Amino acid sequence: MSEIDINNEKTSEKNVYDDPRTAYILLGEYVSDLNRRLNEYQTACDEQTSINKTLKTENEQLKVKLKQSESKVIDLCKEVYEIRKSKYAAEYNE
């Protein structure tokens, strides 16, 4: 049951929407708010997409550097092996 004010008039939220102009204005404000929130969400998504692309690129670059470092380590290990092999061969032949 609706509340009754001093003047014996029924008051409710529905009365606000009884006037089509008021309802249209409120609907416009609601749509504007939804559009603003949608734009904020889209901006946040675009920023996240950009960050993800940057991170993916950096990740790929780091993978390449890792492979290069692994190759250098393998080459250095081979050098150490050859040096030790030569050293032991020289000591054995003495």
C-alpha cells in the first residue's frame, strides 16, 4: 500500500515516471551513464590489450636471449672440455 502524505496524495516512485518527459529524461541519463561506463570499460580493455602485447613481445625477446645464452654456455663448456682434454693428453704423454 502506498504512503499517504499530509495533503492526502499518494506518493510513490511510480509517480515520477508517470510524466513521459521525466521518464524520457531519466532514461536518457541512464543511457548516458551506461555509455560512459562502457567507454571506461573499453578503454580499460584496450589498455590491457596493449599491455598484453608488450608483455608478449618482451617474452619473445627474452626467449631469444635465453637461447643465445644457452648456446654461449654450451660453446664455453665445449671449450673447457677441449682445454682439459688437451691438458690431460699433454700430462699423459709426458
